[in-house]
Amino acid sequence: MFENYSAGDYIEAWCTKCRLELGHTIVAMVDNAPRRVKCNTCNSEHNFRAKPSGKKRTKGTPSIKKTKSRNRGYRELISRLSDSDPSNAKKYSIEGNFEKDEIIYHPTFGLGIVSSVVQADKVEILFRDGPRLLVQNRQSLAV
Ligand SMILES: [Zn+2]
């Protein structure tokens, strides 16, 4: 596998310091395999490791945990939020009626996007600092 490599060559390896798969320079070869490598990014010298220990990782496909899919959805919403025109945002109030994907302006939290209508009187709105559960369709008590 490493027959064509020799000390001084460029090799992709796991950097124990950067915690990333990065370009390294081979420092020492043992039994036709890289033993010591030097990270081209942080210049640290360490034992050669092709992949992070204890983790299976397919090359080219970054591992995304299934539990993060929700966050990924949030990221999409946030990017949609960034692309939207703030002047079109609907002003939040407890009496309001909001729909999924609507851009909301909240006086305290700022711009947000409705990520889901939880109940008839409850919406989850994603703000830049995270999702918040807010009420909707409430009659104002201040009458
Ligand atoms: Zn490094």
C-alpha cells in the first residue's frame, strides 16, 4: 500500500493535533510504511495514522451523525433567513397566526423563521441563537 512512498514525500494522514485529515510530509519510513510524519499545517511531528483511531470513516464522505440532521435542517433555515429581506418579516405577537417557513421579526430575539407549528397556539421559531417555542393565536389579555 505504501511501497511507492519514501521519506520526504507528501502523504495524507490524520493529524493528531489538528484532528483533521491533512497533508503531511513523511519523516521516517519503517518496513515500507510511513512511521513518522510531519503535519504541513501545524508542523507537528507525530506517528503516522491514516485515520482517526477508533472511528470508521469513508474517504470523501464526511460523517454526519443522525442526531444532527435536525441541526442541519436548522442550518438550512438559517441560511434561508439570511437570504430573506428583513423588511418583509412579519412582526411577532402572541395574537398572530404564523405558518411554517414564515420570516418573523421578534422585538427581543430579532429575525427568526418558523421551523414548525407545534400546536394551534404554539410555534417553534428558529432565531440566530437557537429555536424558541412561542405562543400564537392568543387573545391579548390587555383589554
Ligand atoms: Zn496538524
